Amino acid sequence: MKRIVVDPPVSEARRERVERQLFQQLAAVRVADRAEAVIPPPKKSRAAMWWGAAACAAAVVATVLFITRDGATGGQLAQPSRVVTPVDSESTFTIGHEAVVVAKRDTSVEWHQGRDGSITLQLARGAVDCQVEPRHGRPPFKVVSGDITVVVVGTRFTVTRTPSPRVDVAHGKVRVEAPGGTWFVEAGESWTPISVTAIEEPDQASDPGLQASGPAPEIEMDPIKVSRAKKAAAPPAPESDSGRSLKREARSPSSPIAPPETRELAKEAYRAAQHLENTDPKLAAANYRAIALGKDDGWAATALVALAELDLKQNEPQAALDALDEHARRFPRSAMREDAAWFRIEALRSMGKRDEARGAAADYLREFPDGVYVKPAARLVK
Amino acid sequence: MGLSIVERPTPEDDAELVAACVAGDMAAQRALFRREYPRVNATVYRLIGSARDADDLVQETFIAVFRGLPRFRGDSKLATWIDRIAVRVVFHHIRDRGRAPIPLDVIGDVEGNGGSTDAQAHARDGLRRFYAALAELTPEARTAFALFAIDGRSISEVAQVTQTSFVAAKCRIWRARREIMKKAKDDPVLAELVKEDR
């Protein structure tokens, strides 16, 4: 069998995107590691060891007595326990008869039981999949992931901290407490704060309806059901299910984000648009268009090229060409010129304009003789 | 052919770079990423055939690389060690995903297709069928065969990065090849792609 030649897609923009996301994730992991590192280990001394041994013996005696009296509740631990999983495997553990927890790959999670019987999982990194008994009258069960707290109403859900915070509910209902509000997330729904910044911040300036109702979390699965349990200061929404109306407004391409005012906002919005590409390409495109109208030329140029790439993925070559024309007109010296030139060739090919694509490829070779697309461009010219 | 490393690093370079990365030198980490990215990206993409998944898996690979660097003893070349991690990450992805449908963004060019748009479309169709046939194989056979037939590695290199014996790697490749050729008998587009060299 001959060698099957598959050329990987080579794009400086793609490499930069991967690099940026990678180092953001690494920074998040380092922060989590540092947080773990600053927890002082217990000091060991001979006296403490003796006291510890005595305490253990007392605990064993107490446990044995307790089991003898009521064997059903003897398995609960009061001391914090930490579970750390390696990069390539998961670990399943049970917490008394209350929960079965799967710590996903590369996860660090610590759990402890309060005096009142409440159970708290502290997620330092990674993700946990929890199956919890319904809490009818039982002590609370919480998962804390950074500044996000998930309180179980019942019964099965996944909390992810790295690479990005996320809550997925398989059965029952949980309450998510995060900066900016509290949300109930029900079976079949997901919650992530990733796009809140991008949708919320520019909207505060432009969309009074959204501004009045406060930030909306990104709910990725349909049917969209979000009820807001807190936010008493916010005025009542026109519908009883305010999250639902918020979601519709936020997702509609006719109400994109406002053009970002600063470079930081543009960067955040760009990052959010990238995340949205897979889940909601129309909203991602609307966000790219808004960034293109922003004050930061660098991000505006990048957003136009990203928009063209997205249009190509969506099989809309004419829209891609429009974005590329605008890019060429407004940013003739943009750093994204090379990628833009290649996407133009791709768009023309998709439209079946072979001669124009060949001409564009020849232009590309003249302008970027050492470019990353030289090989496929040369093939086209031939 | 196929691999795009411009400069082959010396072990001394590797040792210095690794030491700087472990010490937390961000510039060194970025340098390592930029040096290794083209090869890792190419290998990951060739193994799964989807640019979208490839980006995620490349990120996952480098996160594992940077977290594992303090444990890198230098017994093998750094590039080989990174390739092993990349292959392991892709292997887990393939195994977890099962026989999911093949993504439509599989692109690529086939040698000697003449460069016309029709030929390109035909070649892409062949590649889609090829990746669909690969998806029917066991993750072990698929990984070994893709490394051999698409990424252009020798059997001993395949054995090295999949951490199996030479014989095991050879058997996996042989079995995978047999299955692919069996499918090619009923599929002229696939047959044209995988036809034997004369």
C-alpha cells in the first residue's frame, strides 16, 4: 500500500489560537496548583503523633460502637480526603451512602463532611461526575469550583473546573451560585459562565432590556430552561421565565454584542466568539461582526478573518468574500493578510470560480513567496 | 516527507530547554511549543482527520507535556517523548469516542491528483472513506496503521511511540491493512486511494 498523503491544515492564525488557549489553560492549572501548595501541611511532632494515635484509637472504638449500634451509617468519614487522578485515567469513589463520585482524568478534588452532616467537594482542577441521593430533608451536598458553588437539589450532574468552568445536569436539579447570581439548572441543561463576559459586558452599554435583567449564563442545550433564584435587585422580567427570554435575546443574531470599547473587551469577546463557534455559529458570527466594528484595529482585523473562516466552515463562501473584502479595504497592512489571502482562494474554489481562484493563488504566491500555503497555492496555479 | 521539522534539535538543546521550561520560563515554554507544534499538529491531524478535534487534542497534548516535563528523564529524545504523549491522547480520544460518525471537515491532498478542483474533491472523498474505514478498526490497530500509512513512520518508530513491541506493531499494521484492503474491494474510490505501488 502506498503512503496516504494527508496535509495537515497549516495556518498561523490557528497556531496562535491554539497557543493562546493552551497558555491560558496552563495559567489556570498553575493557579490551582499554587492554591494547593499554599495549604500548609500539618506539622508532625512526636507528641502530636502520640496524640494522633490516641485519637485514632478513640475514633476506632467510637466507630465500632457506632456500627454495632447502627451499621447503616458507619462508613462516613469526618476528615477531609483528597483524590487526585492521573492524566490518563479516572477514579470512582463513594461518600458514605450519599454519593458516588467519578473524578475524571487529571482531576484534584477534596471532600469533607461538616458537623451538620453536609458534604462539600472542593474541586481544584479537572471535573467530577456526581450521582447523589435526592436531598429531601438530608444535609446539603455542595461542589465548590473556584468562585462557583453547585448545591444539589438532586441528583446526577457533572462539575468541570478546568479547562473551563461548566456544570452539566443529567438528572434532577442543582443550584449554581456564581458571581453575578444564582441559577437553577435542570436535567438536560448545561451551565457555563464562559460567554457571560462577552455577552454581558458590551450589552450593558447597548441593550437596555438585557441590562435591566442582569447577566445571562450560557445554556447550551434545548429546551432552554433557566430560572433565577436570586437577583432580588433586578426588576421583574416581562416573562415568568426570565432566563428563557434572556436566552432568546442573547442568541438572536439580530441583537449581537455592542462593539467593544477597549482592547481587553475586544479580546474577551473574541475568545467568547471562538467558544461559540461550535455551539452557536450564528451568534459567533454576530460577535465577530461586532468586534470588527470596535475601536481596536488589531482585533477588528482578526475578527474579520475569523468571520471569513467561520463563513467558509458554514459553507457560505459569498459571506466569507464579503468579510475578506472589508478586511482588505479597512486593513490593507493587517498581520492577517496572508490568512485572508488563502481564505479568499478557498472561498473562490467553493463557489466554483476556478479561474479566479487560480488568479488569487498566483497573487498569493507573488505576495507571500515563503508563506505557509505556498504548496497548495502552487498546486492550484498548475 | 510529511514531517515538517526544519531543524533537528540536539540533546543539549533539549536538556536546556526542558530545564528552562521546568523552572517556569514562559519564553522557553513558548519556544518549545512553537518548535514542536508543527509535528504534533501534523501527527494528531493525520491520526484523526479532523482539524477541529485536532486543535483540542494538540492543546491536551501540550498540557500533558508541560505537566509531565519535570518527570522527563531524557532516556529518549524529547520529540519521541512528546509524540508518545500525543499518540496516547489521540488513542484515548478514539477509544472514548467509539465509532462516531466521521467529521466532514476531513481535508487533504492526495499525491499526483493533478491539482484540479474535481481531482481534489475526488481525493477528499477518498480520504473520507479511508477515515471511515479506519474508524471501523480497533483503536490500537487504527493508531498503529495511521502512524505507519499516513504519518509515514517506520514500524520501529510506530512501536516506539505506541510503546509496544516491534512484532505487535507490525501485526496491528498488517491486520489493519488487511481490513482496509478488504473494504477497498467493494469501494472503487477507496481502492484508488490505497492501491498498491507498482
